[in-house]
Amino acid sequence: MLSAFLSAFRTPDLRKKLLFTVGIIAIYRLGATLPSPGVSYGNVQRCLDAMEGGSTGVLNLINLFSGGALLQLSVFALGIMPYITASIILQLLTVVIPRLEQLRKEGQAGQAKITQYTRYLTLGLGVLQASAFVALARSGQLFNNQCDQWPVIPEGLGIPDWLTLTVLVMTMTAGTGVVMWLGELITDRGVGNGMSVLIFTSIAARLPSEGWQIKQTQGWGKFFLVIALVLVVITAVTFIEQAQRRIPVQYAKRMIGRRMYGGTSTYIPLKVNQAGVIPVIFGSSLLYLPQLALQFFDQTNPGQTQAWIQNNLVDPTSPIYISVYFLLIIFFTYFYVSITFNPTEVADNMKKYGGFVPGIRPGKPTADYLDFILSRITLPGALYLAIISILPNFFFIWLDSEQYVNFPFGGTAVLIMVGVGLETVKQIESQLMQRNYEGFLR
């Protein structure tokens, strides 16, 4: 692998792509620490110290994807989350809006239109999310109400408050647009999928500080044990992410003009984890609704309903919380696979080009066979996603601490990092193989 890495840097065009990607990542991390106008960063640090450097509740996932920039209220505070949300919304709308479905089938031109719609929706969501986070920061809820005496957005500075808030929202929204542009630059001129690489960078940037925090509070023994468990989890995730069921497909020979086409054999690769990390995001977002609802109740005099929600649907160590999270991920895995993979459409395309599964008649029997196979492999994929996702909750219980709500060594973080890492290595490997070099995985 080391020789393949050196070979990649010896290849001029591949070296340029790698260095370009590293440069974009450096710019992205710089923007994640760049102060936004109108924010008192001295008070921000006091608030973070008061809440022991972590956030709780509804902001965990966004803070994870921003690499901790959200709690710093930096220029790139929103990170890539608005783009992810916009992409998911457009993907779901493609199923229910015929116009989007038609664009998806038009090839590159239609995909360019959908990409443009995604950009517009990203900026719109950026305005909404930036406004919400600025309001939460001003009220102190962004920092768990730990900094009432240290306002992070000071008032009475000789500038109208509405102007300060407007500039802050515009700055964060513009930061989202820049992050989206940086991701597209990596996709076009660098290595790997740009958005995925930026998410990978954000998560990886938080690992050293989170690991060191465990060492300081729990000691070297639990620190090394956590590292060992993380390696086991990464190995298991890597193995299952590579697993797939290959359905053989045979194409009959056809005479078109004076040429003979077809007669080849291929396969349809159905991954065990066909849904990726999307069900985890859906399940996490839905479980954050109770925490969001609590913000509308009286915090000084909680009632029985509010206390029950806090103890069972907000506390990540609660058995009810873990069980609901587990079931939500399984449900959303089946739901997402059902809307992203259409066995009937695949069977019709195979029939159109003379393809068939050996032993299965073309048309509806092929669609039923694909649906049967997909439903069987989705169950282990759903269980795998659910088990990996609830691992951090057991870490909370084992470490006996509530400050690891952003624990990055399991769940969404590991799934994203392993998936992006494997995909990027495969892209580098394919370019090396084109030049007769050994790949990373050879």
C-alpha cells in the first residue's frame, strides 16, 4: 500500500488532483475556524467551558458534520448539512413528482438541472437554519443555557441589533454556498466525491480532541480499550460495506444492422447496506423532535410529561431511547431501499436490452425475484446499521458520563468515515490500475 501511495504521487496528473484536494480541505478547515461578525468569541469559549465542550440534543448531528464549527459560530458553522438535507429532499421528491422523475431519466442534462435545484434549495435551507441557530445562540439554548451571563451575540454596541443579526445570517448562508462550491471543486478537479470528503474531514478533525477528553477523564486504561473497540468496529463496518449479493445477468445476442451485439454475462450488485447512512440520519432527526418540543415548555417547572420525555426520549442512555432509535433505523432502511431501488424498472430495462436472469423469465417474474432477494438482504443490512448506530449509547453507559453526546467513535461517524475512505481509495486505485501500477488494495 505504501508503494502504491508513492506511485500516486509520482504520477503528475494524479499528484495534482491529490494536492488540489488537500488544498481545498485546508481552506475548508480554515473557514470552520474563521470568526463570524458580531460574535463575542471570548464569551463563546466561556460557554463551551461551562458545558464541558459538548452539545446535547437537537444539534449533535449538525455539530458533528460541521467539525465543531457550529458551536464556534464560525463562517462555516452550518457546514455541509443544508446540502445533505436538500439532496435527500430532492431524492425523495423524485419519486412523487413526475417532472423530477423525467429529469432523472434524461441523463447528464437532466442531472444538471436537478443539481441546480439542489443548490437553490441548499441556500434556502441555509437561510432558515442560520436564522434558527442565531436565535438559539442569542437565547442561550445553543449552549444548553449555560452562558446566560456571557452573551455570545452582545447587544448595545452602537449598531442596530437587526443589522447585526442580518449580517450574521447572511455570513453563515454565504459560508454554506462556499462549502458547496468547494465540494464541487473536489468532485470536478480532485479525488473522490467532494461533499463526502468534506464530511469525512469534519468528523476526522474532532477525533483527537474527543479521544484526549476520554483519556483525561477516564484514564489510560479505558482510553486504550476504547481504541481497541473502535478498531474492531471499523473492521466490521469495512467488511459489511464491501459485502454484496451478485445476481447474474445474461444478455442474448442481437443483430443490429450488420453487427452482432450482446451475448455477454454480467451481474447486478446488491449491497447488504443498500441504504447507506441515510436511515441513521432520518432516525436521528426524528428522535430530535422530542428534544425540540421541550424548548416550548416551561423549563423552570417541568411537568410529568416533560420529565418523562426528558428521561426516556432525550436521555441517550435510556432503554426506551435506544429501543426506539433501533426500530426507527430498521424502518427507514426498508423505506429508503424501497424508494431508491425499483425492481420493476430494473426488470423492464433488462428485458428491453435482451437481458435475463438465468432460470427466471423476463418481465414480472424477474421483478418478483429481485424484490425477493432485496427484501432478504435488507434485513441484515438494517440490523447492521441499527447495531452500529446504538454503539455510542452503550459507550455513554460504560463511560458513566453525559458529556460524550458527540462521541465520534461509532454510529454515523464510523459509517461515513469508512464509506468515504473506501470510495476514495477505490477511485485512486482505478487510476493507478489504468497506468499499470498496483492498487492500494492489491
